Amino acid sequence: MTNPNPLLPLSALGVYFHGMYISLTFGLPVAIGIMLWKWWRTGDSDYYKAARIMTAVLGVNFALGAITGTLVEFGLVQVWPGVNLAIATFAFAPLALELIAFANEIAFLVLFIVTLGRVKPPTSIAILSLYAAFAYFSGVLITAVNSWMQAPWGVGPVAKTLYPFMPEYGPNVVDVPKLVALKLAAVATGQPISLLIEKPGFAQEVGIVLKDPMVAFYSPYALVSIFHNILAAILIGMAVATAGWAYRYFKTGDQKYLKIVKPLAGAFAVLFVIQAPIVAHFMGEAVVHYNPTKFALMEGAEKTYHDPIIALVAYGDPNKPIIGFDELEKACMSNTLTVGDLAKALNLPQTLKLAGQSVDISSLASVKLSDLCLADLQKAKAYMPLIHTAYYVKVAFAIIGGLAAAVLFFYFYKVPGLSAIASAIARIFGDEKRRVFLLALLLVLGTVIPAVGGWAVREIGRKPWSVYGLLYPSEIVTPVSYAASPGFLAFAYLIILAVNLGGLYAMYLVATRGYKFLELLKKGAGVGK
Amino acid sequence: MNPAVFIGFVGLGLAVTLHVIFVSMTIGSGLLAALYRWKAYRENDPWAELFARKVFKVLIVSELFSGVWGTIITVFLAGFFTAVTTLATNTLFIPIAIAIASIMIRIPTIAISWYTWGKIHPRTHSLVMWVMALSGFGVPFGFRAIFAEINHPVAVGYYLQTGHNPGFMPYSNPLFWTLYLHTVAAVISTGGFVAASLLALDKDPRGVKSGLLLGVGFLVAQLIFGPLYYFSLDWYSPLLFKAVNGEFLSLFVIKLAAVAALLALGFVSYKAARGGVISSYVKWLGPLALFTVALGEILNDGGRYPNLVILGDKGLSADLFANFYIDIPMPAVYVILAFLVLSVVVFTMAAFYALYKRFIAEVPEV
């Protein structure tokens, strides 16, 4: 069987690169839109030029986002082909609707690029808005799928039966015996489930597994994740754009760049106020409720303890204890069922007939569910130092980002009292060029590091499962053993790193370098003589 | 066939056809653009530089949209035909990895080529353009292995019999090589004709001649590769061969007539272009080449109906590979198809403004 462990960091690398481009894809339209608005209202061509440069960066960035999206998509179906079962069921509706988003996102982006500067600013803003709407819709749908992997909405009490500390995940709209039979077949044979679902005629034989294909959309975990992730991505894109223009101001001292930084920093601060105290709070509450192991990892709660501040934030009640792994273990021990009892309760035969293959599950009959539960908690606990550190680094940098946003906002937009304090703080950073640049840089650090840490918490924090409480990475990994070989991994890392680092360098060139080598082209076109 | 499976089959066919139309345009024109960009640098030829830039517009406008349809194919496959997708990824791991690696190089290098034009040294830019052009051929080198395997399962057959991964075995499938050569010649030829049509709008006889040279030259090569693929179907995929010569014969005849027309008009137009005259046919040659490509793909894939996989003179029905795990919400599928049509309309508008109205400047704006 393929060892999934070397493939997890590879997938993570692809996802991180994709996330980075997506952040610019989400944030740059806001920044470009602001520039176009200012150009329209003031007629100042500096704003138009800024919009044009950011559009060129968006063009390269979008290409990189698209190919890393392709990589992630193929990574899912190729390296983790067991996910195909989720794509055919819970993820079917979101991914099918994603086609609407992706196709129209690109069509409107191309239309925007082609017509920018050729049509009136409001028309450009309208086209850009349509592009952004489809881009965000794409984010909504992909987040819905990812959220289903975090909190598998629609399986009702299935996960809770195996892990008593977990909540019920929404209504039960699955055929439980079929789902459990698939899981037991995978456990009994030690083979990934893709070896079952690849068989011609298997789906016909199994029949309906999920009764409500739209159920992934009803998840409260998905709803809050959508706002949290999309806002975070917009903030990163905005921060990068702000820092880019602040850097130009720092290098040149040209006031036209400061003029561009000001509205971007203002919009950033407004969005940050919505994200950090409001949306992030609800995200935390969802994690507390739906991912108890993740919350314990985040808080480093090996043992249950009292902390009124964390409890107030997490539960809204300072007297409640922070549930640690000791309590989760107690919950495991309360389960007295065996796999055999579970199979009997679901009327599963001892020998499952699956696509012409007989799978004997009697060897699992005596396995206690409490032992499985405890073993999985041990696996989860191993991630505690990483998740706990990542979470608190994320929180610390988010606070830094928030403070920098506030200082920059009140530095630019005068509010009695607050602006005086902001100016006093800003002066610590040196002259105006330095202070604007350094504060903008803190916006980048205050958004990028929380995002990197946040995704680590979100994704690694749900281990040892790929689908929380239901499936392990080993059950969905490819059966192709050389996928985890050093040769293939080296090839994959090389391609991913070369393309992405090359792409990032190209974006830097596009953003910063002027046209130096156009003589031949101008001569050919008969212009600029 | 179950209605959901039928919609899946038709949707997949539509996505494959549109994808192939776009990639046929872009792979060939990418090669042409890289060639003339390099010539411009080597020979300090301003016309070649401008020509490369004009041809490159085809890629910058359509490559991403072409990629969308690739994604649509994947989602249709995984969503509607879960078993075949899983079987393909478990069996054809290497060809798919080659295709993905090529896509990863191809799309960013297109964007980088466009946006760094004039910003980096022409030598470096030419190199990036060559990487962009050649990576385009890696994509069908991977994906055509899947098409060859579903028409004549060599590697998949080995896998199903032994349980062992076949590694590079898909490349020992004789149908792969005939299909790949046929594809490569088709995309280069189509790219040439599309470029010629575009340059005809620009009234540039030298550009028309350059496009037609590639278009007609590789269409002549198709006189070898086309029949080779046709007869290899007879040898290795007789059921598909029978369908092409049976239920799909009328389409096949139309395709042959289109190829003949393309060859004749292309040759006449090329002769005229050599004399500095742009024939009135030229602007129609690009669309005619794309029409021929679409017909070829419909014959290849539609000819398999109602099967998804062909085993000699037998077929494995699409039902065997279809998704029966859910009742597919058909209203949602119709809404999706409607929005995909919207995206085609928007894209066509963008392409019209970019290529016909020439909204994209040849010389980049500062």
C-alpha cells in the first residue's frame, strides 16, 4: 500500500501556492476597482496607470492561480483518488456549480483586460465586478467542499458513533449501512477505497449513498468558513497591493504613490474590522463545536483546564472548562460497542460482496470502537506542538496586522484624538516614506502569516482524518506505489517550485520593471519613431 | 441509457469538443509565435516581432478559457463517470502526470511571455516563448494516452488482469502514437490557418504566407497521419472504426470534404500570398480548420456512444462507469449548462474586441 505521509506535504505545497494566488485574485480586483473609481471621479491618470499595472499582475497571477488550481484538482483525483467518491456525492453539487463560476470568471477577466482603457471607467468597474463576483462565488463553492471535509455535514450521527466526543453533523441523509460497509471493506482489505470504486458496475451495484446532493451547502461550518476565508484572501491581496505601492513611495518619494496607498489602506482597515473581531470569532466558535480535537490542539489542552478568557471567547461562558484530550479519551472509553456490534446493528453480513469481490469483515468483529477512538486521539495528539504554535503565531500576527491597519487608517484619515495617537506611533518608524512602507509591510505580515498559520491549523488540525471522523489519508491515497517514491516526489517538487517561483519572479518584473526592449516592436508597428 | 448518464455523456462530449477546438488554435499559434519571436531576435526583424505579437494574441485571449473546458472535462468525468476517472488515475498515472506538468509550465509561460514582452531581454524572452510553445505538446502527449486507452485498452487491460500498475505501458499502445501524430499535425496546421485568417484581417500578406506555410505544410503531413490513424482504428478499435464508417459516415464524409477544401483553398491562397496578394478565402480558412477539428473529435468520441470504453469489437457501456451514488440533480445541471453558454458568449465578445476590433495593442501601453 502507498504510504500517504510523503504525499501530504506535496499536496500542502500545491494548496499553499494556490492559496497565495487566490488571495491576489480576490484582493486585486478590490484594489483595481478603487483605482478605477478614483480615476473616474478625479480624472487623474495616475490612478488609471496604477489600475493597469495591477491588472497586468492580476493577469500573470490568474494564470498561476489557474494552474495551481488544476494541480490541486488533479492532485485530488490523481494522488487522492478516493476523493472521487466525495466528488460523486457530497461535493458533486458544489463542484458542478463551480464550473459556472470558473468559466464566467475567466470570460469576464479576459473581457476586462481587453476592454480596460477602451471603455468608460464605470463599464470597466462593472465588468471587473462581474469577474470578482464569479471569483468569489468560486471561493464560496470550494470552501463549501473543504468545509465538508472539516465537518462532514449530512452524515448525522455516523462520526459520533465511532467517536462519542464528536457532535452530530447535521441531518442524516446518507445510507449508513452502505457507507459503513465501504469503510469496513477498506479497513478489512487494507486497500484504499479507490480500488473499489474504480470497478466497472460498482456504483450501479451500490446504488444511492447520499439522498440529498445539496447537503454540503446547508452546513453552518461552511457558511462561516466562506466569510472567513474569502475575507482573509481579500485582505491579503489588498495588503500586498498596498505594500507594493508603499514600497514605490519609499523608493522614490513620489507623492503620486502615496495618493494610491491612501484609499487602499482605508479600504483594508474597514475590511479588517469586519474580519478579525466578527467573522473570525464565529469561525472559532464553529471549530469549538464541530472539531473538538482541533480545538484541544489549538489550545494545547492535553488535560482539561480553566481559563476564563479563552472560555469566554470560545463558549461565551468564562466558567466553562477548556476540554482537553483527557475528556475526549473518557468519551471514547464510554463506547462499549465492537465493530461486530456495529455491523450487526446495521444488518451487514460477515462477508461483503462488492463488485464481484468478497470481503470478509469477521476479522474486525472483535475490535472495540473505543480502541479505534483512543488510537486516533493519540495520532491527533502528536500534532499538538505544531498546531498550538501555529495557532498562537497566527493570532499574534493578526493583532499586529490589526494595529498596523488602525495606525495607517488614522494616519491618513483624520479623526480627533485617534489620529494624534496614530501619528505618534507612526513617527516611531522614521520619516514618512519609511513609516508608510513599514506599516504597509506589517499589513502583509499581519495577513499572510495568519493565513499560513490558519490553513495549517485548519488542515493539519483535522488529522488523523482527511474527512473529519470518517476517512484517513491511507484510505483515499492512490494505490500507485511509485507516487510516493523519491523520484516522483523530486519531479513533482521540482516542477511545482520552478513554475511557482519563476511565476512569482515574473509577477515582480511585471509590477516593477519598465519597457526597455520595445524598439523592434515599435519599428515593426511603425510607432514611436 | 439513464438520462443523467446521457446528459453526462453529451456534456462531456461538448466540453471535450470545445476544449479541443481551443487547444488546436493555441498550440499551433503558440509554436508560430515562438518561432517568429526567435527569428525577430536572431535576425533583428521588426516585422517578425510584430507578427509574433499579433499571433500571440490568440493565446492570450483564449488559453485560459481553453483551460476552463479542461477543468469542465475533469469535473464531468469525476462527477458523472466516477469509475472511469478513478480507473484512469490509478492506471494512467504517468501520462496524467506528464500532462499536468506540461499544463503547469504552459499556462504561466503564456502569461509571462505576454506581460514581460519588452520588459526582459529578447534572448530570455525568446527562451520563455520556446518553453511555452514546446510545453503545449506535452499536454496531448499525456491526455491522448487516455483516449488511446479507452479505444484500445493495453495498459488498463494489463492492470485489470494483474493488479500491477502499468507504468509507461500506455506508450506501447500503438493507437496512442497514430492518434498523437494525427493530433500534433492537426494542431500545428490549425494554428497556421487561424494565424493566416487573423493576419488577413490585418492585410499583411507576409503574415498570411507564414501562417499558410505552416497550415498547408502540416495538412499535407495529415495525408499520411490521417489515414494511418484511420487504419489503426480498423486494426485496434474495430467497433469505433465501424461506427465511423456506419452511423457517423455522413459526418466523416463532411470532414473529408472539409479537409479537401482546406487543402485546395489553402494551396491556392498560399500561392497568391507568395505573390503579395491576400486571397478572399483566407479569412475562412481558420474557421474551416476549426470546424474540421471539431468534426474529428466528434467522430472520435461520439462514435463510442453508448459505450465509454471499447474492447475490440465490444463496448463497455457508459452506465458501467457512471455515478449512481446520488440522484443527480438535473435542474442544477441545466442551470450549469446555461451559464456555460453565457461564458461562451462573454468570451466570444472578448475575443471579438481583442482580435477583430484590435483592442489589445501590439505595442504594450506603459
